[in-house]
Amino acid sequence: MSGNRIAVLLSAYNGERYIEKQIESILNQDGIDSLTIIIRNDGSKDNTMRVIEKLQADHKNIEVIDGKNKGLVASFLELLKYAYEKEYDYYAFSDQDDYWLPEKLSIALQSLERHDEPCMYSACSKIVDDDLLESGSVTQTKLKDITLYNSAIQNFCPGHNQVLNHAMAGMVVDKTRYSTAIYSQDMWITTVASVTGNIIFDNTPHTLYRQHANNQLRFGKSKLEWVKDHIKRLMKDEGMKIAIQLRLFADCYGEYLSDEQKKEILDFFDSQKSFPKRLCYILRTKLYRQRGYETLMFKLIYLAGGYNIR
């Protein structure tokens, strides 16, 4: 790993409570010689910038962009474009409220160094509370291959564990047309990786993931609790937002899709038009989530029109 230039990309918004500890955990990574933390302040209204500037004064490898509020998706994609133009070897995304175990980056780079083609590394995380006390649970582990048929409907590789090699970063930067149609940059990048290169998923956790009320993803729950949370998100039109993102993705990355993949996406949208068509579609679709009961839930929601674009 000696000589590799690594950019850690962190979008900060009102993160004064946790961000200092997170940045310190990034600075304390083992076996990493050349690391730059690029932080974009996304219009924070608290003391986030003061915390960052205090750390920056002591660490020359912290670069700060003080920007206007654009939201998480636009902020992270802007960070990736900015870093890519500086031609780093690897690009790691970071949330502002997690804690990285010392081996996190070195493990990711050991996996990625074997690949010259576009490649993304991801992993599961240990779930902890606000004080970093472990719950005994982890975020989802990989049970099935991560393909387009999975990533199109499931945000399985949260951004806080995504590390891209330069070739994969280029695939995201060069082909993505930013739009508010991108609902989740994590899901978008995973789907890019699923059709343009390789995905390496590590079922051993190297990150402490704080599970609190501000997290968009909720892990470590029972099946019933998961279903309840999923229904709440669907009431906020999550299914429709995923469908809108998939439509844009097919437009941006159509040249990388196989005929079979193109047909699946075409059927996904064409079958929305009526209940009988939706019923026929769920009986033959190749789309799946990592767990069987989640796949069943997807099919029932699709049948009920939960992925329809209005």
C-alpha cells in the first residue's frame, strides 16, 4: 500500500457532536502512508466548521470545502468529482458520525490492489449506540451475489463502507448525470459497480456504525420491525424514488447493460401500467433482495403499485 494516494471523502452537516472522533479514527488508520481527508461542509448551521478547522490546524492532510447546502447526494458526488480530478488511487466515503477501526482502509486496499479493472470494496459494520457501545449486531451480511438485479431495488452497500479504485471512480464521475432523480448515492454507486466492474464484499466488519434516530438506514432489527420501518419509508414514496433513480441509471449506463438486463428494466416499468401486468411481472422478475422475506416484500409492494411512477 506504500505510495498509494487515498482520498477520504466526508460530507458534513450539523455534525459537531461526533465528527471530531470520526476524523481522528480516519487519521489513525494503520499501514496507510498517503491519506487526505477532503471534507465538504454542506452548509452546517452549528459548530461543525469550528471543529473541522481546529483539526485542520493540526493536520495538513485535511482539506476543507465550505459549501452551501446541497443535500447528501449532491454533496458526495461533488466531492468525488473534485477528488477524481486530483487523480487519487483510491476513494473512500465516510459518514460524519461513525468510527473506523484501525484496519479498515488497509483491508479495503489489500482487496482492491488485485484489480486493475473498475472495482468497489464494501463491508458490513458493527452496530453501536451513541457512545460506541456495541449492540452485538451487524449491518447486513452478503448472502447472494450483488448484481444489478439486487442493487436496482436494495441499498445493500451503505456509503460509509464503499471504497473505489480510480477506474471505478471514473465510471461514476464520467457517466453520471447529476439529477434530483438520484435518490441514494450509495445505491447509485453500487449499481454502477454491478454493471461496469467488480464488487468485493467483506462480511467482517471494520466500522462502528452509530444507530440513532438520524440514520436513514435501520439495521439490527427483527423481521417484524424491519417490515414496519420499510412500510414507513414506502409511505414517503421510497419505492417510486427508487424507480425514478433506476430510470435515470438505465439512461446513463445503458451501454453497459446486457440485453437481458435491458429487458428486465423495460419490463419493470412497462408492467406498472395495470394490476394484471404487475402480477405477471412479479412471477417472472429476476429482481431480488438479499433475504427471501425481503424479496417477497418487494414483490407485494410492487404488485400494490408501490414502485409506480406517478
